[in-house]
Amino acid sequence: MSKTKNFSPSRVIAVTWRVLTQIRRDRRTIALMIFIPALIMLIFGFVLGGQTKNLPILVDNQDAGYTVHAGQNSTSFNFGNEVLSSLQSDDQVKLSQGSFELGKTGVDNGTYYAAITFPANFTEVLILRNAGQSINAPVTIYIDGTNPTIEATVLAALQSSLQNTFGSGGVVLNEQFAFGGIQFSSLDISIPSVISLVLTQTVLLVSLIVIVRETTSGVLSRLYATPLSAFERLLGYSIALLILGMAMTGIVLFMGLGIFGAIVQGSFALLFLGAVLYASLNIFLAVFLSNFARNELQAVQLVPLITLTSMALSGMLIPVDSFPSWVQTLAKFIPMYYANKLFEGIMLKGYGISNLAQQFIILSGIAALFFVLAVMTVKDKMAD
Amino acid sequence: MVNPSSYSPKEPVIETSNLVKIYKEGAIKAVDGLNLKIGKGEIYALIGANGSGKTTTISMLTGSLFPTSGEIRVLGLQVPKKRRIVAAAIGVAPQEYALYSDLTVEQNISFFAKLYNMDRSSFLKRLDELLPILKLNERRKTAVYNLSGGMKRRVSIACALVHQPRIVFLDEATVGIDPVLRAFFWDYFRSLAEAGLTIVLTSHVMDEAERADRIGLMRAGKLIEYGTPEEIKQRHSASSIEQVFLKLSEGAVADE
């Protein structure tokens, strides 16, 4: 018997060669390996490359203006109007005008991110201040504090417009937060979208593996020869996965609310219902996608494709309002976009079912669509 | 070329005419104009080299794989058209173990029993019959991944027999089973056949094939010889089926 080496580079290379050859044989995996990173980089490039802009706000300019008399000459000023037109030319915000009350309602129901009002004596106070009086003009802003990026962008736009008009100082910003008047911590604000991200990732992964494992174990080909129909099998998978999905939802919510103390201003039951709905949607998506994965490797590669695309497009990183309009349209096809709105609505804004009916209906519709697609594509015989 | 249609069993339970299967991937003609007739209570052995089309044939007979052309009748019903009805009356033990390895022996068999709508009490009664015969009594609560290859094979057979089918398909059923147990199995198969069960099995173990009532020898998707073991041996003046097989397979070793 020849002496066996303790370490043999050629054995190492044999393993390397074997792995690479196996991958090379799996054409679908190669396609996914090229396509998925390229697509994800592309989406992130588009999303992160843009700056936050076009945020809808409402301004109620009550400013009556002020006329300065200097001998024969008199000059009229209206700083409110000047700030308004400066804001109008700022593409970070998209300006509407109307009553402050209308604006506040709009912020409460998500139409605007902020409502701003300049008082009747705005110009007067500023001019008197300029003449030496130590007074400040109050500007009231009622703002959505559920997204720090948006909040900062709106405030920056306002500050720069004020500054453009009459330099720094002289204005007191009276900031009122919508949704219970809470200034949310960054943890509070991120938890809703983290919940949808974790649900997407874990539910998809578990569901895909459970189903694809049946294919690779060889049992599936045996099941084809039993009275079990493809529809029955699919329904069986779905119910089992729904039970798992509910357990996973429970864990995610427990961690988010119990451990990290995230705020839930709305109903917990509604939150759980919404989370289970979103988990079901992902289960049906997985059942559908499992048709396109022949092995666990292919299945697992589909998961980051969906989670990362969702992360980029759902508004989790950058507000959807700032996307180019065609990317905004694309975002409307991402289920997580609606899930984020749903969870944010319940947790941060304290919305009830009446405010969120649209999200519930759309998510249920997408879930139903995925289920129908799964039923239509489920295999009930061996590959020809 | 032999003509199997000259054989007419009293009560045919499986009939195929000009059965063809061409796989899309690779355009391989796996089964090429197969005519089979198998009678009730027969033990029928499909023999042939690897890649000769035995498993493809079984998959089509069970309705799991759709033929490219040709006709299949199982228990008088068209397959794959009526395959869900046929499925209730057949059992299949595929070539790979095809079991849920995380489940116990009993859980695996019970899963299949439920697919055939067996109620709990008749399942338990049936389990008490099957486990001693298949020598699995002590493994009832053992997870399948802890079993040896031969034991897994027996669990797989139990899953195929649990609902007392009228036809059972055993693809390479006795691979990995030791000779003593194999002899015992054959006695068991014989008793089942006498009770009216039709057994279709594939094998490339020739001495095993000699125990069958009738044999179909496949090569490159075609039936090249058929009949009772005695008839075949006489026709080729051979002392064993293995000799016949080697003679007919000469120069025709198909790739797996």
C-alpha cells in the first residue's frame, strides 16, 4: 500500500472542481447567479441614487402683509408669499395650498407629510423685529414624524426657504407632531418595515424549502400515483405553512413589541391579522415559485431576489414619493409596499380598518392571485 | 420479434398497445412501441439492463408519467385519463426509497393509508399484519433516517401494500435486501398473487426473475422477449434466464 499524504493539494482541487462542475451543470442556477445580483444592483442604484424629493405638503399662508411708509413712499411686503414661492420652486417638496385644518386632516390620513401656516402678522412681526423689537414670528408646522428622512427633508426645505427670504433668525418654529403628538424614536419608526422584511424572508424561505424538499426526496413522484390530487396537495401544504406562518408572525411581533417595546397605537388584533395576511401572501408566492425551482439551491436563490427587491422598492429605505415616476409605478406592484403602509398605519399612526381598507383589499387580492397562479402551475405528473 | 398479443390472459388487468415515450429533454426514446398484457394474479417481471425503459414503463402504467403515444388500460380503465380512479386500486414502491426520512415507520405508512382514505382502525389492523411480515415490528416507532437501506425498502413496500391494492408495482423492489429475506419475500409475494393481487416488478437480478410467472425482457425501450421462464429458456435452449439475457443483450449495453 502506497503512503497516503496528510495533505494533498490535488484532493483539494478535486473538491473544488467537483463543486464548480456541479454548478456548471445546473444551468438555472448559473442564470440566477448572473441575473439576480445584476438586477438587485440595478434597483438599488436607481433607488439610492435619487434624493428625497416631491414630498407633498400643504401651506396655509394667512399673512396679511405689511406696508412700510417712508415719507411719500410706501412699500408693501408679504414675506409669507415670498416663502411660499421659494418653497414652490424647491423640488424637495410638492406644494399645495389650502386651510391649515384641511392640511392637518391630510397629514392624519397620509395625503401630506406636513401642514404649515404663517400667521396674519407674519410680515409685520418680521419688519418690526428688523426695526429693533425683540419679537419672533411664529410658524406652525404640523408634521408626520413617522419617517425621519421625510421629516428632516421637509424641515430643511422650510428652513432654506425662510432663509432665502429674509436671512436667518426671526422665526420660531412651532413643531407639532401628528399621530398622538409623539416624536418617534428611530427604532419605533423602523420596526413596522422590519416586521414585513423578516416575514417576507423567513416565510418565503421556510415555505420554499418545505415544498422543494418533497420534490428532491423522490416522494413526489410516488404521490403522483396515489389518489391525492395536485390541488389537495397544494391545499395541504398551504394549511401547514399557514400554521407555521402564524407562529413565525407571533415570534416576530413578540420580539418587536415585547422585547424592543415598539409602539402600537392601533389595534394589536388588527396588526396580527395584517401580519398573518402578509405571511399568507408570501406562502402562496412560495408555492407558486416552487414550480420554478428544481432543487433547494435554486429555491434559496429566489429569496434574496424578492426580499432585496422589496426592500429597495417598498419605501423601506427611501420614501416611494422620491422615486422617478416609473419606479413609483413599479413600487405599486411590490406587496411589501402595502405591508409597510399597513404596519406603519396600525403601529405608528393608530389607524383602524377604515383607514387601511385599501391595503387590506390589495394584499388579499395579491394573495388570491398568487394562490390561483400556484393552482394553475402546480405539477401533477412527472416531467415530460 | 415476438408478438405478445398472441398471449391472452383470462382476466387482463394491464394492457398497453404501441406505447411510446420520448423525453423532451434530450429527445430520448425511452419506450418504443411497447405491447404488454398482464393477467390478474400474475407475478410479472420486467427485466432488462439499466436504461432499457423499465422504470419509464412503470411510471406510465401508474399514471405518473404521460405517454407520448399509444394506449394504456389498467383494470379496464384508460390511463392517464382515469388515473385518479386507478390510483386507488394500485400501489407503487419506486426505485428510490421515496419516504419521509424524518417520520417514523408507522407515520410513513399511516400517511399513505390516509391518502387512500383508510380509517384509523382498519389501518392499525393492517399495520399489525404488515409489520411482522416485513420484519419491521421492532422498528415501528423508529425514524426512517435511522434505518438501513434494506429496511427502508421494506417500509416502502409496506406503503405500497397498506391499502390492499389490486395491482402493486415494485421497481427494483428487492435491491438491498439480503438473500434470506428475499426468499421469504418471494413466498409472501406468491401468497399475495394466489389471493388475486397482480405484482409487476422490475429487476436486473436474473435468478429472481425466474421466480416470476411471466417475464418481459426489455432492451432500448422494446420488448425483445416474453413468456414464462420455462418457455423462454426452451426457446433459446438455455439453462437459465441469465444466459438468455446475456445472449440477447450482447453488444447492446445501454448507458444508464
